[in-house]
Amino acid sequence: MRIEITAVVEVPDGTPMDAVEEWIEFEMGSNGCMSADNPLAGESMACTSVDVREG
């Protein structure tokens, strides 16, 4: 089965989108590493809301 997940996550204002994408891919396990220079390195992902659909 395949699902689609939409999540709302707070990140600090001004965080570059490429850093956010790298962080999310790392936190979700689709990328096994993340740059130590990423401003979100060391942060855990906490979702304020999640929507799950079959897809």
C-alpha cells in the first residue's frame, strides 16, 4: 500500500528551503546524512498537524 503524508512543521523564520528539504529528508529516513552546516542540524522534527491519505 502507498500513502501520502502532509505535515505542518515549524522552522525558524529565514531558514533556507534547501536546508528545510535536506532536514526533512534526513528526519524521514530518505537521506542517511545531513550537512553539519544545516541550521536545523540537531533539531528533531515535531509536527503540529498530520494528514494521511491512501495514495
